[in-house]
Amino acid sequence: MVAAACLLVAALVGYVIRPKLEPIPTTPPFVEAPRAPEIPQEAPVNPVDLEWQAFDSQKNRAASYFLAGNKYLEASEDVESALRCYTQALNACTPAELEITPDDNWLVVTLKNARLKERSHD
């Protein structure tokens, strides 16, 4: 009986002085990450819209048509529409703008060469 009482006292003391354990969370607490400031992105420009802007423009009409033609050629490989825009651009060009530059693509170079040959025959 004394042995049972000793065991009971020992168990009671062990229960009272045991360290308190925190339960282990099964998922980490949700912490919202700080957001980076949003950078406004330019909306992709539709070549049709650029062509209409060039049609309506009073200044830099040639440059606007060249830009629209480049978009047609690069974005959708629409050579026919690019040719239409480049033709309008060359019609609006000054003689100095007919000079071939390193930025000109293959179609613009071909059209400028043809336009220069036309002018030399006149």
C-alpha cells in the first residue's frame, strides 16, 4: 500500500512539474506578402488603330504610317496591309525621308529603292 501511495505521489509530482508543450500547428499561419507596386503596362497597340491614327494625323503622317506598317508586318505578318501603310508613308515622305536607313526593314528598303528609281526616270 505504501508502494502504491509512493507511485501515486510520484505520478502527481511528475504531472504538476512537467513542461507545458504548445501544440504543433499543422499549417503555418497565413502571412500576406507585401505587394510590389503595380507598374502600368502599355496596352498592346492594334495595327488597325495605328493606321487610322495615321490617316487622321496632320503631323508626322509618314512616321505614323511607317509605325502601322511595322506593326502589321511584325505582329501578324500581314504583308498586304504593311504594303498599304508603307505606300501611304512614302506618299507623305519628304525627299530626305526617302533615304534608306539601317532601321528600315526589307519591305521598306525595296519600296524606297523603287520610289527612288521612279523619281530618277522622271
